[in-house]
Amino acid sequence: MVVEERIYTLHHGKVPEYLALYEQDGRDIQLRILGCNVGYYSVDIGPQNTVVHLWAYDSLAERERRRAALTQNPEWQAYILKIRPLILVQETRILRPAGFFADWVSTQLEQADVI
């Protein structure tokens, strides 16, 4: 089980616009294709103009397959054209849960019908 953390640093003051576009045009597509969204956040204290989202996958292979499907989706491609100008920097990390936490996460994924 892995969690992908994506951190987007946006141009100054663009978080509300980014979140509105995501909710309107991107969210349903991404949930349908990627599956288990662990969280979607904007930063309140710390580096400003930042959005963080987390996605859980059974394996790196599953992540690769789902991300490839998302990239090929025409609706997603149209959405990306809208948000790309808002993004200054993108960071992506793959996280592995600590052993004592892995069982809980696996249970959550099973309940979400992801694995």
C-alpha cells in the first residue's frame, strides 16, 4: 500500500480559483479514475498559496495504471489546460505507511472498495 502526496504551490492568491475549478471540473473525473482520495487540503499555517492532496493505492503498479488512465482521459486533459496556468510548482512524493498504521489504512481502503 502506498500514498501519493501531491503538493501544488500556486501563484499568489490563486487558491480559491484553483479549488473552485477543481470542484467544478476536476474532482469527479479524478475520483472516478484514481479511486481513494485520502485528503484534499489548502495550507492555512505554513507555506501559503499551497494545495496538498493524498491518494491511496494498493501498489505502485496500481498507481501507475490509474494515473496513466487519468492522463489519457479527454475531460481531464481539458481540465488541465484550465488549471496549469495557476500552478507555479508541483511536488510529488510516494509515502509508505508505518507498520503499525498499515493495517488501519488497508481496512479503510477495503471499506472504500479500492483494493
